[in-house]
Amino acid sequence: MRFSSGDRLALAILLSTVPFAAANGSAAMEPVLPIPQQLQALDTPSDGGGRITVLWAPSPLDGPDLHYQVLIQEGPPPTDPSHMKVLAEFPSNTHYVKDSKEPWWTRRDGAGSHLYQIRSGRGVEVKNGVSYSITVASAQGGHRVFAPPVQAVASPNWFNWNALNNLVIALSFGLLVLYAIRRAHRGPIFLRYIPGLDAVDEAIGRATELGKPVMYLTGAHDMSDPSTVAAAVILGRVATRTAAYETDLMVPHRNPITMAVCQEITRQAYFEAGKPDLFREDANFFITADQFSYTASVDGIMLRTKPAANFFMGAYFAEALLLTETGASTGAIQIAGTDSDHQLPFFVTTCDYTLIGEELYAASAYLSREPVQVGTLLGQDIGKLTVLSLIALGSIAATLKLGFGIEWAQLLLDTLRDVK
């Protein structure tokens, strides 16, 4: 058989890349291992330091039998990489950029490249400002080949580019709310009819006719909870009405901080109504922080004073039905509002009107019709409609396996990166 000069050259190259070793009188072939290519080690972006990202190109020989090892050593690269510390070993068909949690706009390499992040732990501590030598080895059957080591230094970053979408969304939402507020200043905006809030005047008027007090509860949480804040805002509107009608107001509390805040809100409401002399410090009073001791005390007050109107605003737990059932037995008009969805069935059953979920937060704008609050409410609704629309489009895209341009954006970023 005769070989051409090209065939002889190809055969010589093949033989030079496949070493042979004699074992038991026969020739044994060592596995051909690919040297990891395009190895990069860099400070992990958008973090607080203490992490290094390692990237290298995939190989056509990647598979479950071939493994990659990530090795590290503090200081300059050694002469023999085999003496470096092995941090991790994994099959070569795993650990890709596309599998990482980073968003597509901060990826430093193509989605098909290999990625491994080195952080403190597993016998190594990554220190900020310290130079580390890092390499990747291909390993199979006890044999290894190493990529030339590279160096990297971990450091903290000023800006988290992974959260850039949150910044864009926050700025967009803020501009949307500002636009809605300007729109509210130019003219009235329609607000959906909420029966429970329209019944506030009816309930207070009935209490005035009967000469009985109004009881107002702000829920189980303190002022750090949004539902309690909303309940305190509505209390201001209720207190303004009771001051105008000269009706007694009782607000029992289970948190002293909430009581102090509500005292000032009630005081301001009486001043706005032009009845500061009718304000009573003891209208807001503290009972106890214990859940069922508070419930028993309030139930006793209901049975003794028989208020004509009861308001249950804020967050509630197991005490909800105990309170509202007692109030219903006295014949009072009851209006509830809560974002505690697990208590809504009890409020709907035992109360005359119930504010469900976000109606509690919209109550202040609904009652006051103040342009800033109404505009803020409009901006929130537009923002929620936009988010729901995007979720619907994303669901359709995922169902139909459409990318909506994300692949094109990733391709553009890869092209710009290659140009640099």
C-alpha cells in the first residue's frame, strides 16, 4: 500500500499526539485528552468580593466520561500545575454559562462556554486583593492535561448589574406614578365603586342616631405592617366623621406604638373637623399584647357598651371570627377590611361589608379623593396591568417556545464582546 505525502504527514501528526506505553508485554494506548482552551479567570462581577469566575471554551470531546478539574494556588503560577489544589471535579458536559443564575445581559462569555465560580469554602478562602493562579485540567482514567494557568484577583464591586432590571422597573414605575398624579390634578379620575367605604357614613350616622359609640380596631400587627398603616389612615377619615357628628369613638389597641400613632391621627382629625374640644385622649387605649386576652377584653366591651358600628381594619388571625361574631350578636353594623386572605371567609360571613385585599389600601384615596393619592392609585393600577400583560405574553411565549428577541440580544452582546 502506498501513501501520498499528505497522508504520511497526517499519520505522523496523529502518532505524535497519541503516546504509547508498554504494559505486560503489550502496547496500551493512553486516552487523548483535550487541553482546555480560552481559559479566563476574572473577578466575579456585581458582587461584594470574595469570588472568582472561571471560564473556558467547550470541547468536541465533552461528555460524561471526560472530567474537568478546577485547580487554584495563591501567588504566581507554578512550574508544575499538578501540585495546585483541586477545588472541584465534574463531568465535562456540565457547568455551562447558560446554567448559571446570572441574567443574560451580564454574561461574560457565550452561553455554551463552561463556567465555575470559586468562593470561600472547601478548604480555600478567597481573599479580596490577593492574586490567585488558576487552571483547568481535563482528566480521564488517571491521566490529566492542564491549560496554562492564569491569574485573577477578587474585589468588591460598586454596582450590581444583575439587578439592573430592578432599577429600570423602579424608575419606569416612578415616572408612571408621577404622570398619573399630574393627570389627577388636571381633572377627576373614575374610581370603582366600593360599597364598604360608601357605608362608612351610613354606619357612623346610625351610631349617631342611636346615641351609641363607634368601635375601630387596627388589627394584630404593628406599624411596620402595610395593612396597619392603611388601617390607621382610614381611622383618620372615620375620626373626622365622628368628630363632625359628635359621636363617641373607641379604639382599643394591642400594640403601644400603634396606639401612640393613632392618638395623633385622631387628634389631627378632630382639629380638621373644627371640634378639638371633643377630642379625648382615652379614645385610643391599650389593652394587652396577648392575642386572646385582647380578644376577650374587646368582646366584653362590645357586650357592655353595644357600639352601633364596628370597624375591623388591618391584619387578623384566629381572633377574627371571635370578634366579628360577638359584634354581630349586638346588632352593630360591621365593616371589615383585611389582606389576610385566610380570614376573609369569616369577615364576609359575619360583617355587612368587607374590603378585600387591595381595597383596604385604596380606601384612603377613595374616601379623600385627594389628587396625589388618587394619582398614585391610578399609577399602581397601570403598573400592575403592565406586569400582568408581560406575564401573559411570557406564558404564551414559553408555551410556543418563542424567544421574543432574547436570543438576538444575546447574539448582539456576543458580537460586541468579540469585537472588543
